[in-house]
Amino acid sequence: MQTEQISPDQPASDDKAARRAVTVFPVLVLVAGVAGLVTPGTFDGWTGSVPYLLGIVMFCMGLTMTPLDFRGVVKRPWAVAIGLVAHYVIMPGLGWAIAHLLQLPPQLAAGLILVGCAPSGTASNVVTFLARGDVALSVSVATVSTLVAPLVTPPLTLLLAGAYLPVDAGSMITDILKTVLLPILGGLVVRLVAGKFVDRVLGLMPWLSSLAIAAIVCAVVAGSASMIKSAAVSVLIAVVLHNGLGLALGYGAGKVSGLGRPASRAMAFEVGMQNSGLAASLATAHFSPLAALPAAVFSVWHNISGALVAAWMSHRSRRDEPVPVAAGTTPKARTAEES
């Protein structure tokens, strides 16, 4: 779905499409994870394809971008800045604190911290829409957090995860540029050059991205299948804490900053939902498939929790307040991730 104003006849269909996205994607990823766990030998050699699969996801994101995404940044730079700072302070800090609190093994600790240092997940836009939040702010924060990731994610990972495993920040910067920024720019160029054709196939982009993310999870799980059983419980606890506290603190950051309820809902999802596909790719390339396990679990869980929290927020909103103007913007289902 492209970013556009909803007419009086549209909300029901848009709401249905958004609910389908956040319902189908976790199921698809869960099935892929189970397949990788049950028959890991079937997916031998898939690990090397993870960066290319992520490139597909980011290219699809670039195809769905429009000037409206950047106009929101110009209109409300202060709100976007608050969202950006909250995202890159709260989630990395929580990742480090939870890894330390649970005394996770070095590989899993580094992987969890890397999830926290990743940019916002683009599924946050859809979930913000379901929560009747400020979708324009959500799109702006997700876009900017992704574009600055090459400059922010590697040094944060080095600072917080360097005590657990060696981190080559320079190589990580290069990888993010190749697998995130260049594909996004490529998608933008294609959208500008062949916009009419892209508009015809835009509805396929979320599903193509979903399949790519599912393949990433499958490869990650298959690569560490022998070690997952012993680590599964601790990883699940860590991910649930990381995501849940991120949602709560993100909402709190919006309220403390005086942004109002709709914007605070957007902040909750922009802080608590991560681009776990990027985290899985970087963990696989720079650490190990086991280090990518927190990202794989996060990819499933944050969509489930996001949908549940959005449903609760939407119920409260319908009961307590009128529809916010900003929530009358259709979210951009760039990918069904994360991502």
C-alpha cells in the first residue's frame, strides 16, 4: 500500500489488508524456521545467500518510497529526531542490559545487541496504522533510521558487543552500504524511471519481501539447528523482554516529549520493532549463524506482539478519542518484516 489519504470508503479495506499483512507474515516465517530446524540438511549452502536476500528486501523498500516519505521529515524534524534518538538509544541499551542480565553466551549476546542496533522494522508502519497512530511520523522515522544505519549501527555494535566478540566496524559499514543503502537507492531510481510499471506490480512487493525474509530465517535456523534446542528458551525470553520493553519505553518517550497519543503510538512501534532481517544478515556474516538466532526469533515475535498491542491501542482509541488526522494515512507495506 502506498502512502496516500484514505477516502471515506477506504478504511475498511485498508484495515483488512494491514491485518492480513501482520497475520500472514509471522506464520510464513514460523513455517520457514520450523523447516530449517527439522530438515537443516535441505538448506545447506543457503547461509551465503542471506546478504542477497536482504538486498531484495531493501530493493523492494526502495521501490515503494515516494517524496512523501521525506516531506514528513521536513515538516516535523523535531518529532523525527526524537524518534531517531529514542530508537538508537533505547533498543541498543536494552539489548546490552538484557544480555548482561540473562548472562547469555557471547554469540547470543552479540546477536541480541546487534538486533537492538538495527534500524526500525518497516512492518512498524502497518502496525502503527492498525493502532490508529501517526503513520506519517512512523514512515518518516523508519525511513531515516534505515538511511543512517551505515553510520550508526556499526559503531554502536562495536561499543556494546565488542566485549563479547570482535567487531569489524569498518567491514560492517561496507556490508550495510551494499545490502541496504545501494538496493534502496536502486529501488528509488527504478521508481523514478519506470513509475507506471512499478505501480502495477507494487502490490507484489510486500509478498516478495516476505518470502525473502522467510528464506533468511530458514537459512539462519538451519545453520545453527544443532545448537538451537539448548538455547531456544533463553533466546525467547531475551527477545520477548527486548521487544516488550522497547514498545513500552518507546511509547513513554513519545509521551514525555509531549508528542500526543497518536505520535506516541508510532514511537512505540518505531522503537520496539527492528529490521531483524538486517540483523540476521550482519550476524551471519560477522559472527556466526548462532548469533543470528535472536534476530530470527525477533522476526517472528515482534510481528505477533506488534499486532496484539496495536489491537489493544486501537480498541482504547475507538473508545476514548476521535480518529486522529495523521492516522488517516494509509501505511506503506514495504515489506512484511521487520523487519
